[in-house]
Amino acid sequence: MSQPESEPPEPDQPAACPSCQQEEGELSRPPCCTCRRPDLQQLPASRAPECSDCPIHRGQEGWFCYTEGRLVCAHCAIPGPCSSHLGTTIGEAAERMRANASGARELIIQRLNFIREICENEEQRLLEVIHDEEEQVQQSILTQKTYWMESQQKLVDIKNYLVDTLTKMDDSALLKRQQEIFERAEEAEGILEPVDSNKLNFNLSCAHSHLLGNLWASAAMICIADTEDLHIDEKTLHTSLMLSESKKRLTFVKKKVQLYPDCPERFEHWPNALGLESFQSGLHTWTVDVRNSCAYKVGLAYGCLPRKGSSHESRLGYNSSSWVFSRYDEEYTVAHDGQLKTLDLLRCPKLIGVMVDYDGGEILFYDADACAIIHSYRTKFVRPIHAALAVADESIAIVH
């Protein structure tokens, strides 16, 4: 048996192994030891083997065969069928396994410390940015408070001047001071809102972090085991779409043969459909199988999305009420409020995942097979949201 370090002294030649012997006096060395086959074990009746004994040679199992991943005796290891395998003594094998385990622990600790250090640095940076933004807003509030107090006093002085002038002077005196009165009136009109009034609002975008967003998204994709069990609302189907009995698969029909009753919820022009369930809080994710289609849209929309007409108001991704990932032939895009962005993907995704953090205002499109982020949006939701789908080639389906 080949050893990583050294070989023990060769023991006395044992009797031929019955499971490996081809002819009398000749031992074969098959690539895989078969000494453990119970149907070929022929032990002398004089002594039953102990639990740690080799069932063929009755020797103590003091060696470990790496090739077969089991304990063997010295006779199996040196002259026997395991002699061509990689192996070593039990003590050396145990020491090597302990070293491997220690190395694995060190690697885990090293990587976790690296991630922890990066997160702590990013946390410190974001807290400092938020603190600076908060101080600027507070300083702006104090500045504006002082400004308005001074403006109020100026207005009171101008008012008192005008009242005294108009009530205490005769007509001839008023005519003489006409220009002065106009100038004081214009001065009152010039007391307007300060230019830096926008600093009164806290800028939420200052807390945005690309690193934190990606870490959160990756952790959420990996840790959330189940997706939402969504269904498609049949009342929203365009007449070119056919819905499966499970209410999860949409199939595009080139000829509009579907005789759906007309209703306010149904899309009239675009081949769209909305999910039956709605969400207005919490973290939600769903997955759509798109492998059969070369023309589709997957995303989310408010329930107030218009359904009638061919304008952009009812077209997914072309209004402020919808966010979608779409494919048309070999072109992939994301769209919201008419703003389209073309994506360069390394692979054609088969499963598109949509993750929505309603309270945090985060939308994530990702490749569910590769757990790879495709694109993300940050927004503030103001209404309940529904899953949104569109297909113009073959079929797509919500999977659970």
C-alpha cells in the first residue's frame, strides 16, 4: 500500500485471500479490495473474529485505506489486495483528518472575520454619513428659524409704518410719500422662502449602500426557503392569453380565440395579467419559469394600473405603477416609469426571481438558478402590490 510518509516493516506472508485468489499460489491485486464480501469469508472455526479484527486475516485493523475509505489490517495493506492503494496507519490518518478539520475551521473563521470587518467599516461609514446629513438638516432648520423670526419682525415694522402713514397723513402728504410707500410694500413682497429650504428634508439616499444592498439580497435569496404560492387573476387576463387550471401558467395564443367576459379588471390591449394576491407589508418573493419563452415580462405593479387602451399607462414598465424585467429575443431589459435599461447577461435565465421588501422599499430581480442579482430598484411603496406578468411567445409559469 502506498503511504504518504513511510511504510512499516513487511509482516510475514499470510495465507492467500480466498476472495482475491485466482489460482493456487497466485495472488491478484484488483483495483478494489473485495475482502469484505461476506459470501467469500472463510474463517477458521477455532476463533471468532472480534469487532476490530480483519474478517479474512484475523489481524488487528491498524491501517486506513484512503482509496476505499475503510480500515484494513496490515496483511491487507502490504501484500494483500490493498497494497496498490493509498493508505497509512490509523494514527497518521486520524492526525491528517484532524489537520484538515482544523484547516477548514481556520478558513471559515478567516472569511467570517473578513466579512465582519467589511461590514463594520461600512456600518461606521454609513453612520457617519447619516450623522452628517442629520446635522446639516438641523443646522438648516435653525438657520431658517432665525430667518423667519427676522422676516416676521420686518413685516411687523412695515405693517406698522404703512398703517401709521395711511391713517395719520393727509392726502397731500400721502402723495408726496407715494414712492416711499411703494418701496416698503415691495420690500414686504421680497420676504420669500429661503433658497436652501430643500435641506429641511432628510436625504434618504445618503443611507444607500451598494455593498449592504448586495449582502442583504444574497442573504435573503439564500435564507428564504419558500417562495410565495401565487395565482394569476383570471379577470385580468388579456384575450390573447390562456390560463392553466392551476392558475399559474400563462400561454400566449396568436389568434384571440379566448372568449372572456369583458370586465373593468381585464387588460384590453397589452398581453398582461396580474397576480390574485396582493401585499402591503413584509418581505415577499416569487419565481417564474421563463425557459420556454423568448418574449415576456416579469415583475410587479399596483392594482390601480389602468387596463384599457394602448397607451403607456397600461403598459408594464412604462408608467410609475409597474416595475418589470423583460426579454425580447436576445435583448434583456428592466423598466420602470418609461425608463428602460438594457442588461448584458452572461447566461439566459430559466427562472426569474422577484423579491420585494415592502417596508424597506427594495425590489430585486435575480436569476433563481444561479442566485445571481440581475437588477434592483429602491422606491417607496404607497399602495398594495401584485405580481405582474406578460407573455407574447409560448408560455411562462409561476413556480412554487
